[in-house]
Amino acid sequence: MKSVTDLELPKTHKQEMLSPDAEEWRKVEEEVLRCMRVNNILKPCKLLGGVVPVTNKWVYTIRRDGKGNILKYKAHLVARGYLK
């Protein structure tokens, strides 16, 4: 297992794709999206004219044990609520 000090958390999706642990992050993202589809949280729809969609971004974290070893990669898809 890698230590958290050996790893820098990606701040953007682009950084995640270029990181050495990109495959781990992608697996986590796919699982989050799958859960959202299964629970009918995420589904495609048509926008009405003049409606601006709420954008989103990925937030990445790492769960670790008391010694700093990585236990789990975590990703959350969050809405950017500051846009009008």
C-alpha cells in the first residue's frame, strides 16, 4: 500500500486522468455514476429553452488508516450551486 504522503490528491478531473493512480480514480468514478443511475439520481433529460444547467465537479479524497496507508479512494460528484 502507498502512503498518503506519496500521493497528491487531484483537484480536477484532468489532473486525475494524468495521475499515476488514474485507474483507481476511474474505478471509483464509474462506481459513483453507476450508483447514481441505479438510484435514479442521474438521468439524461432535455433542457427547456433559456434554462442554464447546474454544472458539477469531482471532489477526490482518500480514506486511510492510522498509519497513513491508503484504504480506499473516494470520489464525489458535487453540484456547483454558486452559478445562476
